[in-house]
Amino acid sequence: MSTHVNDHVKMSFYEQEGSSAASIDHRRKWDPEEYQRRAHERMKTEKLEEAVRNGQKPKDEPKVKREMLKARDYKVDLESKLGRSVVINKTTPAAETGGYYCDVCDCVVKDSINFLDHINGKNHQRNMGMSMKVRRSTLEDVKERFKLKMAEKELEKKQKNMEEILGDVQEEEMRMNDYKKEKKAEQRKRKLIEAAPEEDDLDPELKAMMGFGGFGSSKKK
């Protein structure tokens, strides 16, 4: 009996030692209970959705009401993190470990092509509360779409005409600037000519130095 008690005491001691050692272990460990809980919830949701699609009304469960598919009203960001370097360790959140992170499905996709396939896929749309059905367009929807396209074309036409007008104005301004420069150059040239002294007014010695002497007619004595 005493041996059994001692063994029990020793075992309790080792268990205490192991628990204390585990308490100071700061390494990140996988939590199997959390993983199983998430997997169970996901399977439960998928079964519920499958029952709703098959027309079955689940017991004691609220009916899932899903919206129909609709076009995105935003641009998918695929380029903002290109060329960046990130230091990754064991404690780095999944959203910062590289690749493309989907916060709806809590997963990381490594390249842009697969990321687009993922966000357009059934599972992602289902997690967003969307059904895979598309609302049929009515006659009014088609008319509104035509009006929108016509308005866009009219706006493009106005912008093009405005660009052409601005181009003509800039070209005319350039011609006017060139004309003003030519007129100023002619005025400067005319002023220099008007300010130059006549040949007869020059000093004889200066005329001789400049080579003007000997061209005039000599007086007869």
C-alpha cells in the first residue's frame, strides 16, 4: 500500500513539474479544441445550408435568408502589397503572412489568380450571406442601363470636345507668343538702325580706320 501511495505521490509531482514547465513555454501551439470547434461550426452551417437548398426546413433552427448575387461596387486590391518585404515569424497574424488574405473565410491564398477564383466561388459567396442565384433583369432595369450608358457616352463626347477646344486655344496662344517675339525683334533692330550715326558725321580718322576713306569723290584744285 505504501508503495502505491509513493508512486502516486511521485506521479503527482511529475505531473506538477510538467504542468509548470508547460506554463512557461512561450512557443505558439496548435489548439486542437479550437480547431475542432471551428470545424464543427462550419460543418453545421454547411449542413443547414444544404437542407435549405433541398427545401427541407430544419428543426429548431432559424431559416437562413440569403441575398441574390450582385456585382461588386468596389475594385479588388491586388497590387498594393506588390514589391514589399515583410518579416514573418510564428506570431505573425495570418493576414500579414504574405499572399492574399480573405477575412470572410479566414484563409490565405498565395497568388492573385487563385484569389479571384476564391472570392468568386461558392464557399466565399456563401460565407458572405449570398446565394448563387442571380436576379432576373426587368424591362425597367434594361432601360435604366441604356440611359446610364448614353449618359456616359455623352459625357465622354463633351470631355473630348473640351480637350479639342483647349488644344486649339493653346495652339493659338503659341502663335501669338511667336508673333510678339518677332515684332519685338523687329523693333529692336529698327531702333539700332535709327540710333546708328550717318557716314558723313563720322570722324575722318575713324572713317579711315573703318575703311570708309577713298570712296568719296576728291575735289579738284
